[in-house]
Amino acid sequence: MLLIKEFAARVGLTRLVKKLFKTNDHTARRHTDPDNLMQIIYQIIAAYFEDDCADELTNDPVLTAILGKEKLVSQPTLSPFWNRMDEDTRSQLEAITERMRELVYSVQNPTSCFKRSSRFSSSDIFCSISHTRSSVFTNAASVGRFGL
């Protein structure tokens, strides 16, 4: 889960959600809409698919650390959050998805490291992995062009 958090931060997903996602309910809340959405995303990644699972996770040490909270949202808070979803939030989620898709598609194939021989050495493989990793993080660092 910590690696997923690092990846989400590096590619700008966390920032993008905080910038673009907001329901039309302007009531002051302890847990913000972007925080609720990120909790749901991490819950699903961790195989907690139901809102009821949130009750078990409110004090989970890994998820609280990942989300930077002392206590997570419980089921009675998540259900109204889902009820606040409307056409605007759907459009916001589509915009987030589109920007993430643009970022992923901007990653270049690391073919320049490979020699034209049919046999690869361990250095060829390392070169490929290093080039791919640097491309992903270089592109993630340039997410400014995607409006972050």
C-alpha cells in the first residue's frame, strides 16, 4: 500500500483529486470530498469493497498513515458521500481519468537501451528498467502540462 501511495503521489493523482474533485454540497465537513474519495480508492485497492468495511478500518494503522489522518471515515459518513454524487462529480471523475490517461500514454517506450542482438545481458535488462522508471518519474514531474 505504501508503494501505491508513492506511485499515486509521483504521478500526481493525489494532487489532481484535491484540485478537481468536489461535490456540490457546500456544508463544512471534517472529512473533505477529496479525502473521502482517496479513502475509497485505497479501500478498494486493499480489497475492502463495501462501505461497511470502513467501520473496521477507521483506526487501521496503514491506511491512516497513507491518508495522513488520525481516524478514517466510517460507513455513516461514506453513504451520504455517495449520495452527494451527481452529474458534476461524474464529469470531474472523467476529467481526472482523462488527465491520468494522458500521463500514462506520454510515457516513452525504452527501446533505445536494447542492442540489436537476440541475447540480452543483465545490464540490458537493468538499462530498460532504469530508463522506464526515469521516464515515468520524469513525465510525472512534468505533470504541470496536464494542469496540476
